[in-house]
Amino acid sequence: MTQIYGAARPSSSQNGHAVDSIDPIGLVLAGLNRAGCDPKVTGSGKWEARCPVHEGNRRNLSIAEGSDGTVLLHCHHIDAHGMSCSSNAIVERLGLTLGDLFRKLPGASSKTGKPPTKAKPAKKPHKTPAGAIWYWTDKYGPFSQCWFYHDAKGHEAARVFRFDYPAPTAENPLAKGKTYVPVHPDADGWRAGDPPGLWPLYKLPHLVEAKRVFLVEGEKCADLVCELDELAGTTSAHGAKSTRKTDWSPLAGKEVVILPDKDEAGEGYTTNVLRELAKLNPRPTVRKVILPGLADPGDDIEQWLLLKNGTSFAIAAELMELAEAAPVIDFDAKAPPEKLQAEPVRVEDESPIHRTDLGNAQRLIKRFGDFIRFCPTWGKWLVWDGKRWREDETGEIFRLAKRTVRSIGAEAAEVEADGERKALLAWALQSESQKRIQAMIGLSWSEAGVPVEPSQLNRDPWLLNVENGTLDLRTGTLRPHQQADLISKLAPVAFDPAATCKRWEAFLARIFDGNADLVAFMQRALGYAISGVVSEHALFFLYGTGRNGKSTFLNIILGILGDYATTIDSSLLTVKRGDDHPTGLTDLDGRRFVPTSEVEDGRQMAEALVKKLTGGERIKARRMRENFYEFEPTHKIFLAANHKPEIRGTDEGIWSRIKLLPFDVYIRPEERTKDLDKILIAEEGPGILAWLVKGCLEWQRIGLADPAAIVKATEGYRAEMDHIGDYLGERCDCPEPKHLREASRTLASTLFHDYLEWAKGNGVEPLDQRKFGSEMTKRGFKSDKSNGKCWRYGLSVKPKEDAKSDVSGLF
């Protein structure tokens, strides 16, 4: 009897995500050829071959390709028991599965709808936490314990209620035992479930000032630690398998002592915690203490404390001694990245999957949950392509949903009861409708482990994702791509530490006129730029007239860094009328190298915004027609210009950020190579990447270390922008030494009106009277009132004829 199976399995294409990369008939025929079964064509879409299961030289096996691409197998050989070879046995001999006999329907539309941008409207919030847990209290009685989570400022973020349900027994194996229910405050009340974003650490306000923190598993154990003399204890919500749901950043730079439970779960919690702590910058100093005297599996600090008879102070001192005696954990040696994997996404409930939209959502997650994530803030699906989590812009989630629907046929084949099997096959047909597929996708995004916030993506600023793996820029070492890293960016170049880039180095030597110090600085600056660290608070200003190699230089780095780089319009950094739409700032999210377009002549720098964008502060922005969100800055701005934008501020707050890199060389026409940027990327891409990584390691060693040429050029720029200094030099007498200056004075009103006249004559936009007065005070010219008039001391305005005589000899 011919058997038809409608299962499909994930197979990998060149870009890494699950797709159907070959027709089922091709797989079967190739397998038969490998097995020496000699398939022959007998008609349109029909073949016959020797069966790979039973012995014999006759072509007993019929192969046919159905109109939907499904492969039909039937062996005509009958054994001594009256049985023919099953399709399952045949495909097993060919090294295939039943799922390989099915593919997507020909002619299926590739047009995709948009994924849901938000969940269905939430139910009305409850007025009190008790209202939010009414279902559990109504069904199982009152809760037994409650723990409070707060943010760093002490505001309540969530509560976790414990319910002691009946434990599973032989009579009631489905009983759940103890269960934890989180609730969180909402704008209008309280809701059951996790709070938005990441959980804060338990007892967070008490950790802010603590230098040493004891980390345990469970709120009850954390409370016990805190009851000891002046010790800080904490834990993360939801236990060992949910460490990625917690914000661990408050532990950066601290000493962390892990006190694991005495069981496999305790060790698993330690492993997952180490994975998160390894991402922090600076990394904490971590020790693990195995508490002595714990006898039974599952014992923890509670049982250890029961063994103690001393005072709280004495027990705390003993625990501190154990901590100090424990060795410091080497993250790389004790917790290699390949062993610190996030828990894969799984359907939470192992109960039977129903013939419902929710059941289909669970089927999708069970089948493809490790390959998909959903960002509610953006309303976007992310799919794992083997190297990164990329935004789904081609409808991959719909293709996976369709494949999930087709797999229901194989699910039905495993059902023994005839009625249930027929009902499941009928549901498989119903599920092929657009409404059912959209419902499946709409319900699946909120399954545990699928939602991801923007702040969870690309969290480790020291990781750089490249073609052949992920680089740890702290050490310059490469490791395999990992879904657990939640990286959505890719630099499309392979890393080879031995690769060279002689032509690139020659190009740099030419555009910097052989100045080795400038080239070395640029290597450190770009090495800093490929990281996600923003500690230097610098704006790199590439200045020089045209045909000097700036554009080629920037294009090469843009090409090497791919998703980690983008170009922004220089108008973002200059003063303009009205406010920019906040969508412009989203271009910076997750980027590291950000050059600008050319600055127009006469533009004034938006100094407050430049300070903000280079200051390391979180940035609030939103995509078009999407919600606002905040992101940590990772970008370094490289301002390219033939003209210097006007900087009116004279404070260190702006000038300490400016790094002016002079591009003084003119590249003659006969020296120019068309498409040099593309040539160097194609021929020396791995070498240039290795050069950048070496620059990053050198920057970590000595910092940016500005060379003399940059210091001189930046000071010249500052002097050029100082029109107040120009005014004082041209129009005022400022006697030296100091005691002579104090004897000189002029009316503040006279001084300001003279300054306005000078500014008008020199085409300079003047400061208002308040800012002008502030500048005078900064430069040491104090003001005071005398006889009802305001005076400035330490200078006097030159007579007009003196001012003219000072410059008469220049023309």
C-alpha cells in the first residue's frame, strides 16, 4: 500500500537558516544512487529501482512524485509474512527521514504580510496585587510567601508570590507542587506576569554601595544572607534557566561570591550566571564557595546556617573567610563561551498539543523556537541565519508557519486512534488558511523565550560578529557564532590574524604624508571604534580640502564593518531650525563606526547634541510609526568636512571631545585608482580586519594617545573659533602684569557696544549680552558696580584710531 507522509525537517542553506534547499525527489534519487539501487525513469514523474531494504536484483520499488512535490514510495516485494517493505525502512536505509518526502507546495505565494506589531489588547489591570493573583488564590488558596523586587531607586518593580500546591502523587501525577506567580505594577494598576524588560536583581537598592555581593539561588536564601551582619545578598528571578531575563549590570566591577545549591541545578545556575557576568564591563571578580557540611542534594545556605550556633556577626565573619579563601574564577578557563549556552526555547507545558490556534503556535515554537525571536518594541520578527539574528524582511516566519502546518500530517500518522487521526488531518487542512496561519504567528510571539527587547540585543560591547565567527575584542580571539549572544549585526569579512594588508598600509602612509604617528593613532582610533565601548567621549574630525583620500578611507572601513557601521547626515550635528524627528537617532542604535556626510560651509555645530552623542548617555529614540525606546550608545562619530563648522563654546566640555585629524595631502590625478575602496575590501578585507583588531588591542593598552599633529591641529581650530579672543586682541588693552590689569577698567555697556560694532564689521554673529559677560568673567575680567554703574576690570577699549593703526601696516 502506498504511504504518503507530509513531514518536513529543517535543513540548512548557505545563509544558515532553516529552508527547503532541495526537492524531495532529488534527495530520494540521490540516496538510491548512493545505495546502488540504479533508479530508472519509467514515465513522467515516475521511477523504479531495486529496493534498498530486501535483497534481490529486481526493480521492485516504485517511486512517484505527486503534483504537490510529495514523494510516494511502494515496494512490491512480499516477504514470508505477507508484508512489504515499509517507507520508513526504505528512507532509513537511504539516510533520510520521512520528513524528506515532502516539500512546500509549488506555486505558493512568496508575498508576505506584515507580522503583528503588537499583541491583542491586554485585559484590564487589577487595582491591587491581590486582584492580579485572584485566579490562583481562588483555586488553590492563599499564597505562602511574597518577595518584593525594586529598581535601583527603590521603586517597586514586581512581586513574586509563592503558592504551595499539592505535590505530584501516583493518584494525581499532574499536580504542580510549589508554584511562583509574578505580578508587576502597571500605569493603571497591577498585572500578573513578568515586568516589561529585564528583571532587576533582588534587593537591588542594597547592592548599590556594596563592594562584595553574595549570590544565591532563590529569594528566601538571599534574605537569609542579608540577615547576617552587614552582608549583601541577592538572586535573580525565576531560577537557573532564566538568568538572561535579569539585568546583571549593577554587579559590574564588584566582588561576587556565588553560593550554589548542592545539586545539578545549582551548578547549572552558576554556569548561566557566569555567562552573564562575563559580559559585564568591567568584569566582576567572581568566587564560588562550596559550603562545607551540606549533606543532601538540594541543600543550600539555609541548611548550612542550621549547623551554626554562633552570633550573626561570627557567622558572617566565617562566611567572609570562606569567600576570601576561594580562588578567583577565570572566566575564559572555567566558563568557556561554548559551554555557557542559553536555554533553548521550549513550549512551557508538556501536555498534549490541541487542535487550536494556540496548539499551532506551540507546534511552531516546538519546531522552530530556537530559530526565531520577536521584538515587541519594534513589532519585528528576528530569525537566526546561522551567524546573527537578522530582522525578517522576507517573510521567513510565514514560511516556517507553513512548514509547521504541513508537519501536522506527519503528526497524524503517529496517532493510533482512527477518529483522532482523522480529526487531526482535518485540522491540518483547516490550518492552511490565511486566518489560521496568522493566528498561529500572532499567538506564538509571546511564548516563553521568544520575546526579546532591544536592550537584550548586541549587549556585549566587546564582541564583534564576523563571517567566520565572533571576535572577543578583549583578547582578539575568535569563537563560533552563538544564538545565545543575541547578536543582530555582522561585519561581512572573515577574520584571519595572520592576514596582511600591505596595499592598505601604503594607502594610509600616502594620505597621512608618511606621518607614522598619525597612522598609528588612526589604527588605535579605529580599533576603539570597532568596539561598542564609548569611554573616550571623542568626536573625530577628518578635515581637509577635496581629493585627499578621506572618502576612500571612510568607505573602506564602512565596507569592512557592514552592519556595525552607517553614514549619517552631517546636519544631525549642526544647528537648524526646529527639532529633528527622533527617528534620526535610531540609525545610531548598535552601530560603532559612524562617519558623516560633508559639512556645508558656514554651519554651526549643535554643541549640546554633540556632547550628548559623545557622552555615553542612554539615547531615547523611535523608529517611524513605532514606540519610543532607549538604547546604550556604542557609536563613534567621524565627522568628515572640507569646511570647519563654527563652534561658539569655549569650554572644555566641547573642546575636550574634538580630535582634528588633518588631511593635508592632495592626491594627484595620475595617482588615483578608480574604485580603490572596493578593490582593497575585496583583496585585503581579512588583512584590514586583522589590522583593526590589532589597533583595538593597542588602544586597550595605551589609550588613544593623541600625537603632536592632532594636538596642534585641534588647538589651531580652537583658536580660529575664538572670536572673543580676536576681539580682545584687536580692540582692547589688557595690561600685564596682573597688578596693572587690576588698575584698568571700562564700563561694561561701553565694552559690549564696542564688541557689537566689531562683530558687525567682521561678519561675526555676536553673543548676547549675558553670554558675552560670562565669557569676560571666564577670561579673568571681573565685574563690579561703582557709583551705580557696572564696570569690567583688567582691560580698556582702545581708541578707534589706535585700533586702526595696529593693522595699518598689514595692507
